[in-house]
Amino acid sequence: MKSIIVMLGPPGAGKGTQAKVLAEKLALPHVSSGDLFRDNLKAQTELGKLAQSYMDRGELVPDDVTIAMVRDRLEKADTAQGAVLDGFPRTPPQASALDAMLAELGGEVKAVPYISVPSEVLVERLGGRWSCRAQGHVFHEKYNPPRVPGKCDFDGSELYQRDDDRLTTVERRIRVYVDQTAPLIDYYRERGLLMEIDGTKPIEQVSQQLLQAVA
Ligand code: AP5
Ligand code: MG
């Protein structure tokens, strides 16, 4: 039976940062749809090339390909007990597809932490973010600097700045979030699964709120 945690929140809220903490605590894999697309892009697969055109513009990749990619990931043996989903679902059709796929594969959404952060803060977070090439660990030049500049603390791989973290693309991503993803806040609230987390606090305090909410 899969126990699924869905991390909800705008771009830069800290979904990836906190999903890593939660995944380790709960001994579940961290499944990030954005990282899956970026892995495909790095490997130059057809899916990666298709996704790139949307990601570069800050738009969402179409639901059908996104749903198929996540389904494929949730069929892998390491997710038998569940997963911490980060960046999926991101539209109402993706949320319904997740419910349907879990009914079929055996599992359910257990909790939906919603990390809320105002837009002004998001822009600064994404502008200073450095991401790791190997496993998607994230740092911030001011709020969470790596021990050695340009190098991941966890796996030593190179840190880089994402192309979609440019200001114009960030603004577009925030608009897309408000239009297409924010409706999921009500979707999960109505189902009694939403847990609101104040994402403006320092990283460790956000982790504490989350662990208490999900425990
Ligand atoms: P994706 O990779 O999911 O990006 P996103 O949702 O825009 O979220 P981010 O990864 O930018 O932010 P985050 O919340 O993970 O924040 P982080 O922890 O890094 O998606 C990218 C693209 O892929 C999409 O635009 C779309 O094209 C496509 N895509 C992905 N999923 C899709 C789907 N389901 N459907 C369709 N298309 C999809 O933190 C940000 C920064 O802030 C870091 O530098 C971090 O160190 C810092 N920070 C974190 N927490 C704090 C804190 N509490 N205080 C201070 N700094 C903090
Ligand atoms: Mg992320």
C-alpha cells in the first residue's frame, strides 16, 4: 500500500528542499516531476526535448505526458511503500489522474503539506538558487550556502543555476501556478488532507512544522 505525500506550493516555496528532508525521515523516495524532466533533458530523450520547450517558457508540460511519466515512476519497486511527490500533481486533471492511478496500484494520498510564501520572496529565492547536477539538491547563496561554492555538500557534483530561474521566466511560472495549480489547494482542503505550512520561516523551522504536521 503506497502512502503518498504531496508537496504543494508555488515555485521557490521550498518543495524540493523540504521533500528531501521528509523523504529521508519517512524512508520514502523523493519523486520530483521537475527533476524527472531535467533528467530526461540531460539524457536527450524525446520526452526531455518535448519538455524543454515548455520549461524554458515557464509553461506546464501537457498533462498526458506528465501523468504517464509519473505513473511509470510510481510503478517502480522502490515506491512500494509510497513516495514524497514534489511538483506533481499541478493541475486538477493531474490530481484526478493521481487518485485513479493510486486506486489501481494500491495506495492513497495521506497528506498534502502546502508551503505558502508570498510572491516577492519567491523571486529572491529563485534568483539566488544553485541546484546540484547529480541529484537535485538545492542551495541558496544567502539562505543556505554550500560549504564550498559551486559544489554540492551531499554528492560533490557541480552546482548550476537553472535556465528557468531568470526573472521573466520566474514571473511567468508564478502566474501559471496561480492559474493552474492554486485550485488544488481547495481540492485537497475539501478532502481534509491540506496542511498549511508557513514557508517564510528559516529552512529548519519549516522542516519542524512539516514533520509535526505529517507525524
Ligand atoms: P519544478 O522543478 O517543479 O519547479 P517549481 O515548481 O517551479 O519549483 P521549484 O523547484 O522552482 O521550487 P521549490 O519549491 O522546489 O523550491 P526549492 O526547495 O528549490 O518544475 C519546473 C518546470 O517543469 C515547470 O515550470 C514545468 O515546465 C515542468 N513541470 C514540472 N512538474 C510538472 C507538472 N506536474 N506538470 C506540468 N509541468 C511540470 O527552494 C528554492 C530556493 O529557496 C532554494 O535556493 C532554497 O535553498 C531556498 N529556500 C528554500 N526554503 C527556504 C526558506 N525557508 N528560507 C529561505 N530560503 C529557502
Ligand atoms: Mg523544486
